Amino acid sequence: MPTLQQRLADSTDAAVRKAAMRSLTDFLRDDLEDLAMRKLWRSLFFAVWLADLAPVQLELARNVGRTIKKFDDARAAGRWLAIFCSTVRGEWDKLDKYRVDKYYLLARHVLREALKWCAARGWEDASFAA
């Protein structure tokens, strides 16, 4: 049976992709190690790579952006976002002109949900700073 990362990264089938996203949201938690987060973000990166149609890209970007809602701890959420940035930064130079727009879409949704997550907590936690 394929792992969660394989189901995320290898799926062009909508049903498999949706099931993998549900499994991902069930799997995410505050005590997740950085290595596991890196593996998940790399898989999500390639899931976006394989998303070819605009509606699929939009749905995937929205769902990936919402993953931050699974974190209660600001430090865990910050690590999740930092690893997202690290993953995109590490892969950005490999993107061609046909795929860059879907990663802009992903980045917009991840940032939007991160800001909503912070706003819901009143922006008061000291760990939000830089």
C-alpha cells in the first residue's frame, strides 16, 4: 500500500488525491517532527506539479492552505510555514514557465490561511514575531 507521501505526490486521480488530503489533515499535529513536515511538503509540492486543470489546482491550493488550521501551537504552525517556504525556495529554480502560476496560487492560499490563523489568535502570541 502506498504511503501518504506517495499518494499525495503521485496522484492524478481526484478520489485518491482527496482521500490523501483527508489523511494528511488527520495526520497533522503540533508535535510533528521537522523531517516529517519536510517530506509532507515535498509531496504536496509534487501534487501541485501534477495538478493540470485550473479547477483542480484551485481546489488543491485551497486544501493545502487550510492545513495550517490543524495546528494549535504557534511554534508548530511557524515550523509548518517555514518548511513550506524552504521547500518552495529549494524547488523554485526547477519550475518552468508553464507551472509557475500554480505555485503562485499555492503561495497565495498558504499565506492567506496563515494570516487568517494568526488573526483568529489575536496576533498576540510572541512567537508570531519574525
